Amino acid sequence: MLADTDDALAQVKPKVLFKTNMGDITVELEPAKAPNTVANFLAYVKEGHYDGTVFHRVINNFMIQGGGFMEDFRRVPTKNPIQNEADKGLSNERGTIAMARTSDPHSATDQFFINLKFNGSLDHRAKSGDGWGYTAFGRVTDGMNIVARIGLVKTGRSGPFDSDVPAEPVIIEKATIISQ
């Protein structure tokens, strides 16, 4: 009986609504593919961590990245990094949400990005060096038009960043779990 319960829980796909100053984006998460990544992301959402943060990096025809900085580029405190789960099988397809990280494959904390196109080069290839890839853990189910509009904003240099910063802030006003 317990196995049936575990199977049912694996089928539950939580949804998160991002209310931004450019419109709403809904993502459906994949806990069966990246359980620790989804749990980490949901913990940040529940704490209100993403409220008031910005999409600080926008590269047209690649991705939009956010979740780690306030509008004044103040870094939001994070929890400990999580293990990379890119080897679980979810590809970095257009509209997927994935964890941002440094060159250390196991350094993801709070920052995420949404793919504007199929970015297969970000997928897992090997459990070493650059082969680890980036953990995609869900997909946009509503508001891909908003994601695409964000991808087209004018960018430049601002704060501590040399490029790719929206000229006008793109703010995540509120992130809410709408189904779990």
C-alpha cells in the first residue's frame, strides 16, 4: 500500500505562479524527474524568497535568469547548494525552467532560468566537468508569451554586471504555489 502512495505522490506536479511587472507566468514542476531540485525551489517559494527579485540576466534567443537579486542588485541570502540532478532526464527544451549555477555542477541555490529555445548544450552528458549540465525541473504551462516578451527587452550594463541586464527592471512581484 505504501508503494501506491509513493507512486501517487510522484505523479503530483506542483504549479507555481510568478506575478511579474510584465505579466503572469505559471510553471509546472517535475518532482519525479528532479525531486531535490523541486523541493529546494518550493522551499524558496514558500518563504517568499523570490518576491521582489528581478530577472537580472536576459539573453534573447537563449534564456531569462532570475531569482537571486533585488532591483538594487543586492544578493538575496541563500540556503546551501544542492546536488545537480540534470542526469535525471528532463531536457532543457524551450519553456523549461532550470537551475542556474556556477562552474561547480553542484552549486545551484536559488537562481533559475527559463529557456527561450531548445538548449540541448545545457543537458547532462557525463558526470564530470562540463558534462553535468543544468537541471531542468519543470516547464511553463501558461505565460510563455510573457517569457518571450521578457526575452526581447533592451539590455545592457548595470550594477555589477557587464551585460545582459534589462534596461528597465523585470520584477518578480510575487511567487505563489497554486497547486501541490
